[in-house]
Amino acid sequence: MATDRASAHPEGVHAAPSELSEAIDAYLRSVALERGASAHTLRAYAADLRTLESFVAERGAEPDPALIDLELLREWAWHQRDAGLATATLARRTSTVRGFTAWLARTGRTAADPGVRLRAPRPDRSLPRVLTRTQVDEVLDDLAARAASDDPGALRDLAVIELLYASALRVSELVGLDLDFVDEGRRTLRVLGKGAKERVVPYGLPAARALTAYRERGRPALAAKDTPERALFLGARGRRLSTRAVYALVAGILAELPGSGPAGPHAFRHTAATHLLDGGADLRAVQELLGHASLGTTQIYTHVSAERLATAYRTAHPRA
């Protein structure tokens, strides 16, 4: 993976990359090949590891991976904390560095893993934004009214929001759908999730109706005639719909609703998971639907449901 590290020197000479820089590049290539990490993940890892590289340079230490020890890593972690970063950012950077030092040891670049005892701060566990069922109905009813005009963009927007909620998709999974990923007979989607892992998820009848209307009357009008696209969802220019466009759509919708918290597409994923658990769905079934590798990641939605129950109790019970 190429990185823009070179700095200008007199007579156009560029500094040779250090052993630490080369090790970071090799690690990123390894992550890309072994884990199938996305470009977004690789950029985040690179940014995290460059903070360690910059710290080593500022400290005047030798940029040799073999000389990285626990003391240096703890100084780096303290420097990151002193910069006023959020706890979640600190935890992520620490995790990235620990993954890097484990790889250094595994590949023989260091005699031992210096990061094995590096502790990450506990991230704040703020509850995600969840819409009420009434709010979801209002959003979808409004989108359906706009789509009744058969405007191609309105038909697409309704299908997008219906699927985000019906199948609890990540935005990257939604825009990554191709036409042949949809099984209309079984009402299922073949989804390519994190780490290039495939899973099959269901969607309901309202989403099926919206999807059929979009495919029959919306998508043909959006499709570019010169370069056919395999993508299910298309933008105004006939190319695959971008994640940015979906973020803009959802942000506009959520801005009109009461409530606080992030205003991105994940709000519909959080909402779907919470409503499933509220309705009695098994936690492991929800884990499979969401594509979570760990059940612990899914368990945050049990906290959301418990908080909603507590709020309802305090509001409605006469002796709360």
C-alpha cells in the first residue's frame, strides 16, 4: 500500500523510508491480503500507525522496529491521551498498534511482542440512536407518498430506506448490492459484509414492493445507456449509488425527527436490531442478521431495549 511519506529536500532528493516505515507498509499489505480489509480500514490503520512513526521520530529514537519496547509504547499512549483525543479513538489506536507489534513478533522482526501488555482505555459505550416504530412508519409513509409520482429518485430512496430498516444493512453493504444479489422469490439478499464475508438476509413484504417498483420503474430511468451498471442502486448519473449520497438522504430524513445522536444510515440498522429484540427475536438470530462476528457486539441492543423499557416505566408507572 503506497503512502505519501516523502518530503521535499534540497536538489529534489527524498529521504529513504525508515525500517519502521517499511515495516508498517508490509503490515498493511499483510492485513489487506490475510483479512481482506477494506480500503477504509486500511486508511484508518495507516493513520493510527503513522502516529507511532511520528512519535518515534519526534523522540529522536532509532526508527527500527526491533527497538520498540513497552516503555516507548506507553510513552506514545500517554502522548496520545495528552493530545485530548476521545477515549474511543485512543482505544482504536492502541488496538491497531497492538496488532502491529504482534505481527512484528510473529514475522520475526522483533524477539518478543512489546505491545502484549499495552492497555487500551475503555471506550465510552454510548447508546446508538433508535427511532420509534411510529417514527419509522412516518418516514416510510412520507417516502411512499413521494414515490407515488413515479419519480425515479423517489422510488430509489424509498427502496433504500426500506432495505436499510428491513434487513439491518450497513451502508457499504447496501451500495455494494448488485442486481443478481437479490432473490425476489425468497425475498432475500446476498450481502458482502466486513472482511469480504458473505451472508444471506431476508427482507419483508413492504421492502419487496418498494424494491420491485424501483427495479421496474425507477432504475431503468436512472441507468446510463452507454455503460450498463450491475449495481442495484444507481445515482443520478447512472453509476453505483455512493455512500455519501445515502448519508445525505438519511441525514435529511433524521433532521426532521426529534431525538439526538448520530444521523447516519446506521440509525436504521440500530433501529431494526432493537425492534427485533423488542419483538422477541433471539439474540443469536439478530447477530447473524447483522453479520456480527461477536455476540458481545450485538448485546449493546439489549441495553438499548432495557433503557427504552426503563424510560417507558418511569414515564407511565404511577409509582415509578
